[in-house]
Amino acid sequence: MSVLSGKKILIGVTAGIAAYKVAGLVRLFIKAGAQVKVVMTPAAKDFITPLTLSTLSKNEVHSSFYNDDDKNAVWNNHVDLGLWADLMIIAPATANTLSKMATGTSDNLLLATYLSAKCPVYFAPAMDLDMYKHPSTHKTFTKLQEFGNIMIPSESGELASGLVGQGRMAEPETIVDFIEKDIVSNLPLRGQKVLITAGPTYEAIDPVRFIGNHSSGRMGIELATVAANLGAQVHLILGPSSLQVEHNFINVINVVSAEEMFQAVVSNYDHCDIAIASAAVADYRPKHVSDQKIKKADTAFSIELERTNDILKWMGTEKKNQFLVGFALETENEEENAKKKLKKKNLDLIVLNSLNDKGAGFKGKTNKVSLINHKFEIKAFPLKTKAEVAKDIFDEINALKNE
């Protein structure tokens, strides 16, 4: 998964020969999981058709304030377009359009939308060598960057005129990579390492049977996704789960038993800044594991159990500078038991949920939690999706770390 996943991206296309590259750019943004809309200058339609871009983006392409051919024409609201976007990119950005952007000229829909945008605006210059080198062009570049716009440098190579030099619009892959890296560089968890345990553990009885629980791992996976989207490098230690994890910043370490999870935590704990123990780890395991499938008998059957390693207790004991978060799933005396666990395990924050709350607990896509910090201050939240709960948890972590 890319940091662009879920982003709303508005592409402004101007009248340059490099406009043909926008088709590839739209496809890459869509592949990254973004929503894409396109606005064009009227002259840009001479270089690439709105039909092509609307087909690829799955959205109508706009190039004027209203459609002259439609007797019931509706105004294409540049303000709505500008406010819709999480980021805007002008590509290709011709010398003419860049000059108008720098002076606040608003004589077409694209420029009016640019002036209405509240999001980060990137521009990818595309022009011939002499135009690129002209002092007025460099003055425009400077002015636009002073406004807070972000320039994606042009590349060197053969130009439409036959000259060789700088002025080629960056390739679509380069543009996407540039934007992803720029977004990551401004994220609150950039450079931090996050360790998360998630899912159940299976403790073998014999080659066929095991002791386990109903955890799906969804809560931990959502936490890992939020952490990665905030710029962290995430190590997700995941017990048996049918759910898939796809994110460039998440390293999944698959385990089965509590002992395997414990060893994975020991190997990665020293190097993390934030650790979240959301896994439903078995407290006990069979003392003796049969090498062969145990046959059914008419008499009663018993299994001798022994304690597994208390992973969270170990993390609390070995804690140095890590911010440590635990989970408490309770059925009675919820707050009291959670506070005891918070203190006993040396946690900075505990996430409390109750099986008495409808929609909370294992398997589902929702959860209802209360967050208790090291001062025993409690924040209770209504029922939310686990993705939303994960965001609430990281909002609290960041707030506590910045106190």
C-alpha cells in the first residue's frame, strides 16, 4: 500500500506535448489507491483527449466553467474542485500557465481551481530548453515556491524541438515517487520504528489440533496501517490470520505460537520507538505435544497445561525509551482491572474494551474502547470501525509523546 492510498488527487493538465504522459500518471495514482479528478486548460485538449483521462480516472474531466453544448449546463465549481483535493499537481506545467499562477491570473477553470485550492500544490514544468533557461521562467519558479508550491524538477533529454537539455517533464513514475517521498518527509512518525503484535497464537496439541482463540488480527493490522501512513517503519508480528497486509512500510513477521511471537518481540524490541501489544496471546500451552494425531477414546481426556511467556510483562520490564501500549479485554470490573494491568506491566497507555459492549471484541470490524494513560486519565470513545479506533489510539500516543 502506498501513502497515496485514499488520497484525493486533482491533476491540472496544460497545453504541452508532455500531456500524453498524464495518462500514465493517472493510472499510477489509481494503482496506488488514490481517487483522481482531472481539470484541463481548453488548449490541452489538443494534446490529449478528455475521453482518455475520464476513462482512466473514472471521473468526468472539466475544461471550462460550463459546457457550451449543454442547454441545461451546470456550472463547474472551481471552489468545490479545489476543496475536494488532498493534493493538486499541475502536469505538464507550461511556461504560460506557470507565469499566470505566479501573478494570480485566472482566465480559465484550471487557474481558478488552483487559486481556490487549500491543499499542497505540486507542479512539473515542461518546456523547451531556451524557455526553461529564460530568467523570467526562473523568477516564476522562485515565486511559486515562495507561495508554498512544490516543484518537481524537470529532466534532461531530447526535447520536442530536437534540442537536448533540461525541460522535459519528469516521467510519471518519478512524479509519483517524488510526491510519496515528500508526503512521508512531513509525517509525524517519520524515522520512527513501531513494533506491533497482532492476531491469535495457536498452541499445538498434536499435528492436527491446537488451543487458540477468535482473534482475527484486524485491530493490529489497522494499527500497523495507521502507523505506516504516519511515516513509521512498522514491524508487525502477526499470528495466524486470514487477513492480508500490503503496505510499503510494513514488514510482516508471521508466527504461530506464543513462543515464536515472544522470540520475534525479543529480536525487535530494542530498536523500536513505539510498541503496541494488541495480540491475543495464549496464556497457557500444552506441556506435552504429541508427534502423532491423538486418537479419540471412550474415556475422558485431559491436557496438562503450562504457562507461556508473558510477552507484555517482559516488554514492560525491559522498557528503556519505548512508548509501550497494551490492550485489556475485560468482562467485569473493566476500568479497575485495566488500571491494575497498566501499572503492573509498566505501560504508558492501555486500550480497554469490554466483551459486554455490543460491536466490540474479536472478529468484527468495529470496536468500542477507552484509553487510559499513565496518569489514569480516561478517554472513552463511542463504537467505531477498527480503522477509526486505530487512528484515535495514535492520536493519543502522539499527544502523550509530545507532552
